[in-house]
Amino acid sequence: MLNIEQIRPELTWRLRQRVLYPAQKLYEMEMDEDNQGYHFGAFKDNELVGVVSLFINESDCQFRKFAVDERVQGTGVGSMLLKHLTNFAINEGAKHLWCNARTTAIGFYLKHGFTQTGNLFSKNGFDYEILEKKL
């Protein structure tokens, strides 16, 4: 059974660090924008196994720091979390949803209706492309 709930930003940090930035310190996971966003956690058997942060700017939404525990990747946790945040964004009046996707995750987003923009960049040793979806 998987439950998705809105959570406090600091609850995202440990999983964010373990999955996305294992070489960094836990305190480095805090973003200045954390308090302006919505944060969601996916819980399986009361264990936090997925996190994502959503930032809304009028009808434009960006999600960031999408992390799913390696032990449950490929089981639908990420898909359910993405669907949840998409529905939340729509309910908040969003018309455009986007992310800076690691190039290793582009296939996942394409399966969920996102399109590639061709806008590529590298940051902190990772390669990204901006992907978007009209809502």
C-alpha cells in the first residue's frame, strides 16, 4: 500500500541526499526556496520511499529534487508521485509543468507525457534537459 502525503521540507532531505547527492552532506540538501514550495512524500509501509518538491508561480509549476529509494525504483512509486503532483498542480490552476531532468531519467518523463525542449545543461557534474508538459 502506497500513501502520498504533503510533508515538511526537512523530511525530504535524507532521501534527497541518499538518492540524488550521495557525496554531499545532509545539511546541503536544504534549498532557499523550500519554504515557498509544496513537498510530497510517498510512504510504503510507513517508510518514506519517494519525495518531490513543487514550486508554483501563477500558472507555471516546476518540480525539483524528485527522488525514489533505489529499493523501490521500477515499482510504480515514481509514477504515482508524479501523477499526484501533476493533479495537485492542476488543482492549483497550473497550465505548464516542467523540470530539469537528469538525462538518465528522460525516458521516465517521456512515458508520462513530457516533451523535450532541447535545452541541455550541466550542473554539479550532472547533465540535464528541461522537460515540460502542458496541463
